[in-house]
Amino acid sequence: MHIVIMAGGRGTRFWPRSRSRTPKQLLNIVGDGTMLRQTFDRVRPLADPSRVWVVTNEEYREAVAHQLPDLPPDHIIAEPLVRSTAPCIGLAALHVHRRAGDEVMAVLSADHWIGDEAAFLRCLMTGAEVARHERTIVTIGIQPTSPETGYGYIQVGTLLGEMDGQRVHRVVRFTEKPDRETAEQFLNGGQHLWNSGIFVWTASTILWHIERLAPELHQGLMEIERALGTADEPGRVRRVYETLPTVSIDYAVMERADQVAVVLGGFGWSDVGSWSAVQPFWERDEHGNAVRGQVIGVDASGMIVESGGKLVALIGVDDLIVIETDDVLLVCRKDRDQDIKRMISELERRGLTEYL
């Protein structure tokens, strides 16, 4: 199988650590090493570097090459513009199909935490078998443990079979991020999984679905395909990307496709989508404070604190996020960390681009 790692996002919810030049996937947020490097190392038992591809933004090409020196330089696919996951995946499918024919490709995000890596790889192999023999779209669903409103959900239907202990079901429908009441119903009903955003299919299968369900995108991809491997490729990609719709693979394909299969993943997963999500992964003291760097608390509990160098002293505070860098100090309630995007917008409005 070929592995495609999507690593083009900016990760603005991890501001001020994540900046335009150093997005989330290029940082050490959880675990040992950057999130991109962890993702690359995680799949090595399934695919050597010659079968791994990284899709990133043009401005991160050098940083990706530096972090992954084993990756062939021509396996870094650089997007000139941000156009969400459908164009990203379509472009990767063109490269895989041109290089390897109609082989299976697994699509991963560069910024996920995986608990049991061996179980994760077994899940991918099961997905590959289904994708190869059934010529269908396969996604990985995660058994929910809480009524999360920041995740999409997958309603499971008929059991299609079991391979190596991995259950495979037909997908009934996808639901985007629900409200709290709906998420609790999904959790209690036992028929829904978290949508991990991990996909497995053959290159021709996903390109066929894009042609049928997102014809405008497919037309642009076919223009790019004709220039792959030629001197015109970089210019053609840029010209076409300026015309492509900004659309996620979930909306463009997954939510409208027929006969989608889901493999139940029991390996422990998080998309680590915000500062509040790091609390289970950082070292915590007896008061539940998750800290990195020099931090001292007096009557402080439930805090998430990262010090970039200064001593951070906490007195009589609870459930805050405090992130200190060389040029920014962020103080935020944990239940408001999604509003960091509003701060980014405010910085842009005031022209304070040096902090972005």
C-alpha cells in the first residue's frame, strides 16, 4: 500500500505556538518528536519511504524535507494554495496512480495521536483488503468515549464481515459536528462512531468518485494530470489550483457516495484539535495541571500551561490555558479555546501579522 500524509494545514487553534511558518504538524505538541515525524515513523512497518507521500503547502516544502530526510524529494507534493482536503487528496491520487498504477492508498492526517500503533496498522491492513477486493471507499471509525461536538460522526449499518479481529460495516450516513444533545444521543445509541478522517481506497476508486460527485474538481485534476512529470507541471498546478473549489473530501465525496465501508478502529485516537485536547497527554501534577516548562502553582488546578522560558507562577486560578512564547502570552479559559480563531481574525484586522 501507498501512504499519503496530509500536512498542509496551519493549525491556528494552537496559536501562539503554531504560526504561519511553523504549523501544528511541524511542532512537538504531544508524544516524542513532531507530529509529522511521528506519523511518518508510525507507518514504516507498512510502507518504506518510497511508498510514502506527503502533501503540504509550498511554503512548508523545505521544512518537510528537513524533518523527513528519508522521504524521496519528489514524494513531497506541494500545493500552491490552500484548497481543503478534496483537492489535496485528488492531487495525491494522480501521483500515486502515475507512479504505481491502481494500488491501494491510505490517507492520513499528519497531526493525529494514535494510542496502540500495532492495532492501528492492523486496521489499515483490513481497510486495504476491503478497498482492494471490493473496489470501494473505506474509512476508519473510532468508538466514541464521550459526546464530543468537535468531531464528525459515522452511523454504522450492516456488518459486512470481520478480518483479523477487525469488524467492517456498511456506512449509513455521515453527520458533521453535532450539538451537545445530538452527540449524547449518538454516544448512548451505540450506532455511531467518530469520523477519524482516515481513508483507504485505490487511486482509481477515489478519482472515479471525484469525477462522479465533484466534476469541477475532477476537470481541474485532469488538466494537472496531463502536465505531471513535465517542465510545465509547477505552472499548470498553480494555474489550475486558482480555479479549484475549496471543499473537503467529506463534503465532496464521503457524504454523497454510495457503498462506503467503515472499519471499527479500537486503537485509541485523538485529532488533538485544540489546546484543551493536550491535557491527557502532558505530564500532570496532583491537581490535574498539565504543564511543560517551569511552572509553579499555588491553589491552582485543571490548568494547561506551557512556558517558553519564563517561570509561570499560578495562584488561585482554575481551568485556564496559559501559553508563553518569546513574543506572545496567551491566557484563555479552557472552554473557550475554539475562540482562538477569533483572535487570529482580530490580529489580521489590526494588521498585526508579525504575530501570525
